[in-house]
Amino acid sequence: MNSIKNFTRYGLLLLAINTILYSCQPKVAAAETPKELAAYEVSPNEETNVKIVSSYINALLTNDQETAKSLVGDGFMNYGPSSKDSLDIKGVIQYWDNIYKARSNQDSGIIATTSLRVNEGNLAGEWVHVWGNYSANLNNSDYTYNLPFHSAFVIKDNKIVRTQTWYDNLSIALDLGSVAPVQAE
């Protein structure tokens, strides 16, 4: 009976010592697994990229041609609204110069912007997406443009190198009477 008491007493004492020694050991962090590269992520250059795009849009709306030119890179191309529409920066400046002369109270009506980095594939790079509702008054007319749009901008070395804009130009053409709807038979 005495040996059982001694065994229990010494066993409990050894357990307590082991517990104390184990708890004093430095903690070893679990090995970190390498972060898997996502197909896309929020751009770490988000603030700068959105500022570049916003400045470019404002330069076009206010006919500040020099600023617009300074924000685009070599080989810049503008596409849209259809897949076959394209302009270089010279064509974009001329297009918006004509718009500036024909319209007043232009507003980009930007609703939301996102800035993403695509990490792989043929679309890899820095992208800014802009959703807005462009509005303007047609000079010498009662007509007001109200045009939802979506634009995607590719940024490289802090310059815009490509834009793609989608909007419904048929609705504007119908409103202005430059095309006639097909009559049902």
C-alpha cells in the first residue's frame, strides 16, 4: 500500500515537472505555406491608377488636350463601342474636340471604379474599370445625353496604353433621329 502511495506521489510529481518544463519551451510557429498566386487581385497601385484614369477622363471632358496626351503611353489605342472602332491618341483628341464644341455641361457621372492586377495570361497587367453615366446637353437643342457606360483602361508604367469603352450608341442615334427604327410588317 505504501509503495502505491509513493508511486502515485512520485508519478504526479514527475507529471507536474514535465508539464512545467514543456510549458516553458519556446513556441515554434507552424510552417507557413507559400501564398498561391491568384489570377487577379486588387492592385497595390489602386490609388495612383484611378487618379491617372480620372485625370484622363476629366481632360477629355474639358478639352484639356495636353493633359490627355501626357497621360497616355506609346502605342496607345482606344477601342469601342463596337469591336471594330479604334482610335489612336490623335484621333481621340480630335473626336473629343468635336464633342466639346457640340455639347455643354458634360459630366462623366462616375459611379464606381475598380483597380485590378491580372497576374497571368494574355490580359496580365494593371487594369482600371470605370462605370458611369455620361450626360451632356447638345448645344442649340433641348436634347440631353444620358448614356450609361463601362470603360476598361490598361495602365503600364503609370500611363494609359489601352482603353475599351462600351455603351449603347443606337439609343442615342434613335433619340436624335439619325437612324430610323425598322417598322414591323
